[in-house]
Amino acid sequence: MSQKIKPMISYLLLFLMAVTLTGCGGDFFGQNEAPPLPGKRISILTQQRSIEPDSSAAGHKIVLPAPVPNKDWPQAGGYANHAMHHMRVGKALQERWSISVGRGTNDEERLMAQPIVAANTLFSMDSETIISAYNLKDGAEIWSVELTPKEEDDDHINGGLAYENGKVFATTGFGQVIAVAAKTGKILWRRNVGAPARSAPTARGNRVFAITVTNKLFALNSETGAVLWTHSGIEEATNLLGGGSPAVDSGVIVAPYSSGELVALKVENGQELWADSLAGTRRGAASSTLGTIRGRPIIDRGIVFAISNSGQFAAINLRTGRRIWERPVGGIESPWIAGDYLFVISNNTDLLALSRLNGRIFWVTALPEWEDPEDREGKITWTGPILASDRLIVAGSTGEALSVSPYSGKVLGKVEMPDSVSISPIVVQDSLLFLSDDAELVAYR
């Protein structure tokens, strides 16, 4: 890097820090901004960037549906179709309570499960496969149960949780799907699925759907755990840690596999409707060639939206499997949809706003990529986004959460977390909840 470029980058980084610091001190959402100016929005950290807004997007004004209250968050991604749109939180968020939910990420284990909420109760699963239930109002513990089989040790990476009809369903690294009574924590049934599961299950219509690391999808009866049907994708020898939960809507389940396959099947019997592949041919780091679909696909108004690690973001007709549009954007985080817009974090830590209708990119904002940008050391990872009361929320491995304008991409504020954050926050009952990697759960209301 030339001596002329280094001072310029340092100046730009100082400018970014000045922008993000405007929200420190608890006013996480920052100030309301004026309507965005027309014209092309350009990232202030342009080195190593390849994604730019479309020229045809200049002057476009983003209009979102009004935020609405959200009572429950019963499974990873919110509801079974993962289309949560625009949710409401309080106008002046303040930390209300903070609790430890067990064991967090360490050298042998990873905290993977997004908390879920149903019937005014919050459920979490720590890295040692202990499920706990808490009062959503104040964080008081109601019950706790360990799911590790007696013959197993604790060093397994788990999947996640889902809730339906008074039961909490867990996928585990022990190759089991387990049902627990939501009120008491009593284990109702266990079903062996032959291989570890590292993505959360999806529950819908008295069925539980779970994907194993061998890319096998199980449909189970939620009352008994009996296997209703299975589907097998292409098994991959190398995968990224974690995986996307299936999306379910309108009698169709869309399964994301680590091979990059995206398969739509009938919920009733597992009959395959169509299959597509988002495994691209992206060049670069070895990890970027993995076709994994790690982010949860979305089903919204008859269209499936999914992104792969290897560089394909696509919209697909739910019934026919016909591609409506595609963009050469790779990512491992779940996209977010609201009205006619999509928001997603790319592998280059760019936060993008796109059109739901045609994939046109309206703005691109570069999130910090390195803790030491000059020497490119300390890679920062970001999770999210979610949309709450006119703010996109993202959280990162630096232990910070940012609020970003969905209308312009402007960073509005930030707040410090207890530790790094690898799990996307959730919004429920006007509250914003974060789970940090040290298993500290913080509620803002």
C-alpha cells in the first residue's frame, strides 16, 4: 500500500468512527435522519469492494411498511416462513435486564441457538445442550433441563430451537431431535436422526423439520417424533459451521443444503417440486468456494429468497422453481425482507438494500471489516440484519451492535455488548434481545 493511500484510509476510518459514535451512551437508535439525498451512495471504505449500487437506483426513495408489534418469536428467524418485515420496538431503548443463560462459546463448543419466545416465555439452549426457560418480563428462570445423553460427552456443537403447540423442539450435535414440554421442561420424546444437526429445526402444522450435517432432511410428527418422510441432498465433506433452517409456507418446505442445493418439497409427503443450486464459481479464498446456504431462506408472497456463501443471491417462484432474478452477491447471514425491499450482509461485510421485485441494489454501506484495517488483521464478522422501528440492527464480533438507516444506509448509533455476538438479535413485545458469545442475554426495552 502506498504512503499516500495509508493516510487517506486512516482519515476515512476516523470519519466512520465519528459517525458510529453518535449513538453511544445508551441511545442506540441515534437521531432521526433527514430524507436521503438523491444520487448514488458509495461506501466510504472502498478498498476491496466489488458491490456498488445500480446506476438506475439513483434518486429512488425507499418506502417501508409501518412497524407493527410482534408478540412471539417461536423459532429461529421468527416464524416458519422467515418473513418478519418491519417490527416495532420502543422509541428510547434502554437496557432492562441481563442474565447468563449458561455456557457460552469456548475452544471446544460453540453457542449456536438463537433464543425463541412464546407464551411470554423465553427459551434458550447453551453450548452444553442445556435448555432453559425464563420469564420474558424480567429474565427470571422458570426451569432448566440438560439434553446430553448419558453415554455422550459435552463437546458437541448444537443446532437450535423451535416452538409449537406447547412444545419446544431442539436439534443437537448428538444426532437427535428432542421435544420438551414448554411449561415444565419435561422431555417428551427423542428421535435419532443418524448425524449431528447444526441448524435449528422448523415447526409448522404438527410437523418438525430438521436437517443434519449429511444433508438429510427429516419430517417428524411433533406429537410422537415418528419419522413421516425424509429427503437427501448431496453430502459435502467440508462445510461452514452452522446452517440454514428450512422455510415453510403454503404447504411447501424449502430446504437449504450445505451443497448449495435449494429444494422445494410438499410438506404432506416430501414429494419434490423443484430443485436449484446456488453453488457459484466464485474465485478467491478457499472458504468462498463452498456453496453452503447458511442463511435461512425466506418465503414471501409466493417467492423464495436465498443467498449462498459462494456468491449467488436469487429470487425463485415457490411453485414452479423459475428464477425471477439473481445477483452475484455471496453471504452466510439470513436476508431480511420488509415490504418491497431486501437487506443482507455480504461476505465482504457490505450491508445492502435491494429490490424484492428485481434485485436492483439501492445502496451499499461498508461495515468495518478489520480490527486493524492497515495491516488487515482481526477479521470482523457481522450478524443480522433485522429491521425494527426504522432501524436495521447488526451485531459483530467486536462486541458492538450498530443501528443503520434502512432508507440510506447511514450508520445512526451503536451500543457495546457484553462480548462478541455471533447470533442475530430478536425483536419481541417491543423489546430487542441480544445473546452474546459468552451466553449473556441482554434485553433492551
